[in-house]
Amino acid sequence: MEKYRKIVISIMTLSIFSGCGAVDAYNGDIGYVNTQNIEQTTLNFGSTDLNMIAEKMVISLLQALAFDEKNKPVIVLSHVKNKTNEQIDTKSITDKIKISLIKSGLVRVSLYNEIGDELKSELSYQASEYVKKGTAKQIGNQIGADYKLYGEITSIEKSDGEKIDIYYKITLNLVNIESGIAVWADEKEIRKIGAKSLFTPTNVVKTEIVENEDNSVNIIPIKHASPLVNVKKEIIKQDTPKVFIKEKVLSKEISTYPNLISKKIILQLEHEKDRRTKRRR
């Protein structure tokens, strides 16, 4: 029988006062707003940034190139690469640009990058005996793209302890597929400054939870355990071995039930607010 069973935990200093997510915890009235309104609820990349970038980039592209309305060029889009530290839905950026290009009426957009495999499968099916001859679409008639649009979004984040300064830059390039020459390129910049949250994670404390033979539990800090965190523990008898851990921080009690079978558990604790309060005294 193993004498010890260990799990490495990353304890992050972040305030968390209930087990529910933000959506579940909301009990107020729901209201609709104009999607074009400026979003000011977060410093992260948001809907206002998305709309602003798509609009300005498409205008720049269409103004820079002399398009022939009788022979509209075909553009194929690649997904914008996310090179930031945030979880950004770059497909939404690509989709917004795609829709704006189509609505302009000056270009045609190939969707081969999105549904190429589905198109090939459909053409193969129509070439089979199941489809009436004369109605089946023929292989070899798809229009090749003239240009490829691709790009990336990057960010730089700085903080002085009181404020956070986030700088975003999105770069797009349009290249002639036949010649490989870039015929257009542009970049748009967004900068946001806001007050730093008291509960922003500032450090990570790695801890081992050790379950002994007698079902007792020891919580052993590997390094730099926070002195502001008081952790109490006890065993709950259940079919599946679990540890009940009650974190008491600033008189706020949070209960979590991490499964000992799990390899990694994230326990989120608050002590940044207390540190700042003491520093101001």
C-alpha cells in the first residue's frame, strides 16, 4: 500500500467568494444594449475592439486597391493568429472582416479555407450514381483565389502596481497568390489603461497535499507559502476519496472538494487585498 499520495497544487492569490460562476451568480434584470456601444467593462480585448478593427481594416484595404467592379478579385482569408497571452476568439475577427468585405460588393470571398473538405465531399457525392445527371455540379469549376489575407494580433501589458496599460496591435497583409507579392498591409493599434484590481493574481504558491495511511492530510508548502492564508482541512468519508478543504481568508470561507484522483487542482485564494490594506496604513 502506498504510504503517501501527493498532488501538486498551484494556489493563486485571487478573490473568490462563491463556487458559482459570474453568469450563475447574477440575479439582476436582463437588458439589451446596442452592440455598437463602447464596451468599458474590461481591459481585455472586447466587442468594441473587434468592431473598430474590422471596420478600419476593410476601409483601408478597399481604399488602397483599385478594384474592377466587372471583374471582382477573389480573396481567401486565413484565421488571424493570436500571439497575445489572452484567450481571444480570432475567428470572430476573421468573420467580421469577411462579412464587411462581402457587403462592400467590391470583392468576392472564397470560403475554401473554411469548408474546403465539405465542398470536396459534396462534389464527390454529386459525381456518384445517387445524383441525377444534368443536375450534378462538375469538379474543376471552382474559382481560384487571386489574393490571400492573413494577419496576427499581439499585445504588450505593463503595470506600475496601481494601473494596468495594455497595448494591442493587429496586422493584416494581402498577398498576390500568383506572384507572392504583398499588395497591401496595414496595422491598427488599441491602447487601454485602467486601475489594477485588488484581486489580480500576483504570485503562485505550490503546495503538496499528502494523504497518509490514517487518512489524515498534511498540506506542505513547497516554497514561499503565503503567511496570510490559513488553511484548515478534514476528511469527508465518501466512496470516492476526496479531501474537504476550507480556506479561511479575511473572514471569508470558501469550500472546495478537489478529487484526490485529479492530477492538478487550482485553489484560488485571496490575500492581495489584505496586503494592500496593510501597506496603506
